[in-house]
Amino acid sequence: MKSLTINASQRESVGKKATKALRNAGQVPCVIYGGDTIVHFAAPEIAFKNLVYTPNVHTVVIALDNGTKINAILQDIQFHPVTDKILHIDFIEIFDDKPITMEIPFRTTGNSRGVLNGGVLRFNLRRIKVKGLAANLPDLIEGDITNLKIGNKLTVTDVASDDFTILHPDNTVVCMIKTSRTAVEDEEEEEETEGAAEGATEGAEAPAAEA
């Protein structure tokens, strides 16, 4: 998984006045949980652009002004209800030997037979919740839909990996091919149906063996 570095300043004052002053100066107050101690820091709002305003997920290296570097992931973010400015961000410290929980973006690969026949690809999940070591987590999870016909579904078991554990029930549908007004019958299915019908007709016309 890709990592971003955010240069930040550790802060000692965490009261309302100090927090307000930080925001007025264009800084975002942040907290890192999960380690031996809770770490309070602040960084310019623009420093979080590539972390927050993207569909991708990243781990983060918080590089503090005292020389300390902390590996973390974004846990929660608060926006101003009117201006959408970032008000506060919570991070969770991560360790090489401790699994973490994240939602990884899902992307399809291939051209579905059902879509080629007029069906519509519908997503039930855009992100898949997984648990694993940070070093083993992918930037995104891919699912091949090439063989999906109209009415077929792709479940989380179809995109499972030994590198992480998926935290959804096995029958959870990730995406499916739904029918539409412009859908046509699958040519292979039509040929199979015709073949079966011809076989049944030939069997019916065959003369009975003499005793």
C-alpha cells in the first residue's frame, strides 16, 4: 500500500482556545491514538489534500518537528457543516506486527458477457472492509467480471486473498449484472437451449427397438 508523508508540528496546548487559534491560522488539529501515548499535532490543511480528497487509501507517515516519525492510518475526519473545511482528524498508529482494519476500494476488470448483451453493472460495495498487516494490504481489490452473465453476481468470496481477511459475510454481493430493456439473450445459452431441444426431438423420433 502506498504511503504519504505529512510534515507536522507537535502541540502541547489542546484546549478550545488553542484549537481555535490553530484553525484561524490555517492549521488542522489532529490526534494519533493506538500507541503508548496519545500524540497531538497540527499541520496545514493543504498537507492533507492527497490523503482526504481522493478515492484511494494510503498509510501515513507523520513527521513531527521534533524528529519523530509515526506510521498511521486515517481513522476519522470532521468537516465544517457549511464550508466543508477540515476541522479535525483522528489517526491510528500502526505497527509491523499488528493487523489493522481498513476499507479498500474495489474495481472490476474485464468486459462482462452480460453487459455486452445489454445488461447493467450494479455495485453493492465500492469499498471492501478488510483486516490484515499494513504491509500486506493492497491499494485496491480487483474482481474479474468477464464471465458474468445477466443475473450473475460477484461476492466477497470471489475476491478473497490469503493476504488479508474480508470482514463481510461470505454471501455479501460486491456487484452484479442486472437486466435492462435493451438486454438480449446470451448467444451461448441460446445455442445450448437449441441443442438440448434438438436432442430431445431426435430422441422422440427414433423408432422403438424390436423385441
